[in-house]
Amino acid sequence: MSGGGAGAPGTRGLAPRKEGAGARSRPAAARRPLVACRDCDLLHRVAELPHGATARCTRCGGVLAQSRRNSVDRSLAWTAGSALLFVLANTFPILVFRMQGREQQNVLVSGCLELARQGWWPLAALVFVASVAAPALRLAALLHVLVPLRLGRTPWGFVRAFRLVDALEPWSMLEVFMLGVVVAIIKLSGMAEVLMGAGLYAFMMLIVTSTAATAVLDRDLVWRHAGGRAAVAGRMPRAAEGQAT
């Protein structure tokens, strides 16, 4: 698609070019990056959003970007809480089994260790990555980015760290692991007494806080705070011109 003048493919809904004063502003507008709609791939010339505004695609109406207030502060608070809960979830027992006078406590990595002990190394590695390694690395990368930004500095290795946050998001499967725990509780409750440990409560709260940290994060604002390196990322969520609502 092209980002050309009115009527050209990929620029539906954009204002036609005007001569005179409008022509003098054309080079500045042309320097603005193009953003593709995630639903229909229509390209838009972009501009910054005011706080609380939403940018929508001119073709399908899909949301291109949303400007959130106090995004860095709110996301940092949720991320810091998630990091604390992650430590608690990995320290305290997730489930406690009691059967015939015996008691067995299981922490977050117990399933991975048991799979490895039985020779299921690939499955053990996959469970470990999805439930422990990926969430831990993602939280560390978010803190590495957000803490310096909150202090008014550009993080070291910002581009790689922020890309790592996005790359690890599909691998952070806390919700899937939680479903597995629920299934285990239901199946084993008929054979033994199953108690939920403090680690499980911390893990459930971790799912909420980590989701909130991602939901309130304004990626466009982060790129601008870090020195306007948006062009390196290539897919900043900015507003389509004339589409802020």
C-alpha cells in the first residue's frame, strides 16, 4: 500500500493535499511514520494522540492506538507488584496433598522436576519456559525499561529490552498453567485432601497484576520518553491523522 495523496490505496479517509500553506507543511507530515491497522492492514499517516484519545482505522474502525494517562507510573506499579508476587509464588507451596497421614507440598517448579525425573525432558523444558522463565524474563525486561524512564533517564539497551517484552508475551502462559492447576485439584480431590497453598494465591494475583501492567502500558509514550526511537521499533501505536476521538 502507498501512503500517497487522497484517493490512493492505503490512505482512505485522509485529508486531500492543499496548495499554499498546506504544501509547506507537507515535508513534516511526510516524515511521520506509517502504521498498519492490525485488522485490515490499511496504512495511516500518524500523529501523536492527546491524553485519553483513541485512534481508529478509517476503513474498518479498528483501534489503532489509545493514549493512557500516567501510563509509565501505573505500569511500573503493576509490574513491581507482579515481581513481588512472582517471588512469593515460587517460594511458597502451590498445592498441599494429604493422604493416609502423609503430606506432600508442591512448589511452582515441582511439575517440571517431576516431568524431567520421568524422562520427559522436552515437555519439562516447555513447562518451565512457559510458567517460570518467560514470565521472569518479561518482568525483568519491563522493570529494566520502566524504572529508568520513571527517573527521567533512557534505559541501557532500551530497544532490545522493549522488543524482548513483546517477544516473550506469547510465551508467558500463566493462565494456561493456572488451568492445569485447577484440573489437578478437581481430579485429585477424590483421592486425597488437596489444600491450596499461599503460593497459589500469589500466583492467581500475579495473573491479574501482570495483565494489568500490560493493559495500561502506552508503548508509544514509552518510545517517546526514551528519546523518540520509534522508527527503530517499526510498529509504534500512534494515531491516524484526523481519527482521534
